[in-house]
Amino acid sequence: MKKLLLFALIISVISLGAALPAHAVLVTYSTAGSLNGGGNIFTVGGLTVTFNGLTSTTVDAAPFTNASLGTFHTDVIGTGGTIPAGTTVSILITQTVPSAGSGSATGTIDGTISATSSSGEVLFDVTHVQIGDVAYDLRSNFLDLVPPSTNNGDASLQARVTVTPEPTTLMLLGTGLTGLAGMARRRLRRFEK
């Protein structure tokens, strides 16, 4: 009976800790794109693909949030164009809060895009970027590029932004729970006497 009461008390304490509201964890970042090793614009034939990055953007990532990393925009003149296979894409994420750092999601882009149809896509080979305690995970390893007749040619690049607890936070939580379990055990011993 004693062990059962102690177990129930420990589970109650853990449940109480899990039920407490999470505090806001603000993440501030910006993004920039490099298409085929150059700037954010790539032109082939009558087709222009542009990556429009984000200026300083702040999201609440407690415990996670879905956020935009920017948009790919297509413009077509005449019949459009075909992006050669192996054309590279690099999306640089620069974070300033909660810690400063940067990392890149990389891949390739190809396909044919006209004013009304598209087989263009971005295929990412790096979809996870870790900067300090913040993880940026692309929602998919590919992104379909749309023609100008669809959504004005804009395709949004989405990521799941997650903050992992700092080791000191986990240590403090563990220490607190251990202390509460010890107190509960001492109280149970008093009742048994």
C-alpha cells in the first residue's frame, strides 16, 4: 500500500508539472536565397525564378510553430523556360534570438514553367537546420513551383520551428521532482509510525 501511495503521489506531481502552461519562447530569424550559386534570382529563357526571403521575423515556438521561410516567385515571358536539372538552391536561415547563428537548407531545382502550367519543383536534400536550441524542419523535402496564373506565381516555403529545452532547464525540473518525491516519501513514513 505504501509503495502504491508513493507512486500515485509521484505521478500526480509529474502530471501537475506537465499541466503547467508553457512559457513563450520567441525566435527571431531572417532568410535569404541563393539560386545556382548566385543571388536570389535565376533566369533561363523566358522564365525567371526568384526567392523572396524574410526580413527579421519573430515567432513563438513554444512548443513549436509552423512558419514561413519565404516564397519562390515565377515570372514568365512568352513561352517560359526549362530549368536545367542540377540547378542548386540554398536557403540561408540567420537567427538572432534566442541565440545567434545560421544554417542552410539546400537542394536542387528543375522543371518547365509556362504562364499556365508547371512541372517545376525544388527538391531539398537538407531539410533540417539546427541553430542552438532551435530546429527548423522543412514541412516537405520538395516544393512545387507554380505558374504565374496560380497564386500570382508564389509558392511558400514552410517549416516547423521547434525549441528544445536547455539542459539546465531539464536538470532543474528533474531536481525539483526528485525533491518533491523525497518529501512525499518522508510524509508517508510519518503516517506509518
